[in-house]
Amino acid sequence: MPSSGNLTDLSGQTAIVTGGARGLGLGIAQRLARAGCRVALWDVNFDGFEETKAGFSPTLKQTVDVSDAVAVASAFADVITETGQVDILVNNAGINGPIRSTWDYPLDAWQKVLAIDLNGVFHGCRVAAPHMRDRGYGRIINVASIAGKEGNPGGSAYAAAKGGVIAFSKSLAKELATSGVMVNCIAPTMAETELLKEMTPEFVSTIKAKIPMGRIVRVDEVAEMVAWIASPACSFTTGFTFDLTGGRATY
Ligand SMILES: NC(=O)c1ccc[n+]([C@@H]2O[C@H](COP(=O)([O-])OP(=O)(O)OC[C@H]3O[C@@H](n4cnc5c(N)ncnc54)[C@H](O)[C@@H]3O)[C@@H](O)[C@H]2O)c1
């Protein structure tokens, strides 16, 4: 079991970050790497990823579609072969899906959002959990969303998947409660990623108006929280959804 103590010291540990080629996943991977962790990135698209820009060298860069259970199991085995262990799994890969009323929501889009955003989390956990349990240590962080707590008109598939991630994480956390493996979620509101630049100023203002702090969360703030949840210091909290909404979701 890795020693506790300095919460930013994750040296000797191995993390997998899904959807780690850009956005929140990349920010989380950078933070974990800065803490001394070996980081394996899983993504379907590494086009925009550059090691020099990212500021760290991933231990592995694996093209993995998290909705494919067989590919996930195989990628996990490759990480074990390379580093011998997985201490941290950050299930971050996700898509939004189209914005449509539920009655107009295309069936194939619904299936795709659930396949990536919910099944993808299950696929990662089902291979990581027994490995971590057998080692007596592990930290699983599932990236949910405020949408999973409050719903999202027009984004019912996304909200259903994220709500599912929260309930799934509570269940798995209880299954693993005495094993040394913590399973937690984070629920951010809209973050300052590239996607934000594509939104109209009016839309961004509407989002900000719902946030008591009056601003959008920064990627480094999300990454900092994940680094703590991923560390040995997070030792008595499992099945919890950590808030990242600037005071909006105080429940
Ligand atoms: N950005 C936000 O405002 C925000 C808010 C709340 C929650 N989230 C959640 O945070 C996570 C990351 O979001 P982001 O904004 O960084 O998104 P993003 O689109 O910038 O990055 C997502 C990454 O996941 C990858 N990906 C997509 N489908 C995949 C698959 N099937 N298998 C593996 N990788 C796949 C993409 O290639 C991309 O690199 C998502 O789960 C999202 O729902 C984001």
C-alpha cells in the first residue's frame, strides 16, 4: 500500500485517465503527473495531444473506446504489463450528445451517450475493482456532472447517464468499503474548456447566473480536487459526489 502523508506525492503510483487527451481529462492527467504519478492515457482521439504542450510524458497512450468492454479489459491488461499495478482510475471520457426534447431524442444517440458515459464507467470499474481490491488499495474517481443531480432539459440522455454514474458509484463503493478502495464522483458545473469558447456569451451568462460564485470552474480547480480524492489522504470518504459548482448544488 502506498504511504500516506503528502497528498500531492503520488510517486510510485499508476493512474489511468480516460478521455485524457484533452479538456478536463488532460488537466487531471497533468496534475497527477505533477504529483509524480505514472499516467496512462486512454482516448479515441489523440490528434490534438502533444507531450511538449502537455508538459509530461504519459507512460502509455492507448487508443481505447471505453464503450467497448473487450477493448477496455485489454487496455487495462497492457497497463498492468507495463507498470505492474493500477492505483488510480479516473473515468472521465464522456460526450454530451445532441440537445433535443426527450420525445425527439434519436434512439441511436441515446444508446451512444449511455454506452460511453455510463457503460464506459462500468467497463473501467469492472476490470480495475478486483485488481485494486486484491492489492488492498485503490482510488476510483468517476466524472459525473451537475446534470446528474439536477437534470438537464434537452440533455436527458446525458443527465440519465451522469445520474447513473452517481448511483453506480455509491453501489460499487459499498461493495468495496472494507477493501481499501475508495470510489467517488465529482460533479462539476460547466468548466473553462475549449468547448466553452463555442458557446454564445448569452448562454455562458445564463450558466454563470446560476452559480453563486458568479463564475465558471477552472480546469485546474477540477484537477486539484481529483488529485486529493485520488490520494491516500482521501481515506474515509467513499460513494460520495464531490461538488464543483461554486455553491450552486449545496446538497
Ligand atoms: N466541460 C464541462 O463543462 C463539464 C462539466 C461537467 C462534467 N463534464 C464531464 O467531464 C468529462 C470531460 O469533459 P470535457 O469537457 O473535458 O470533454 P472533451 O470533449 O473536451 O474531452 C473528452 C475526451 O473524451 C474522449 N472520448 C470521447 N468518447 C470516448 C470514448 N468512447 N472512449 C474514450 N475516450 C473518449 C474525447 O476524444 C476527448 O478527448 C466528461 O465526462 C464530461 O461529461 C464536463
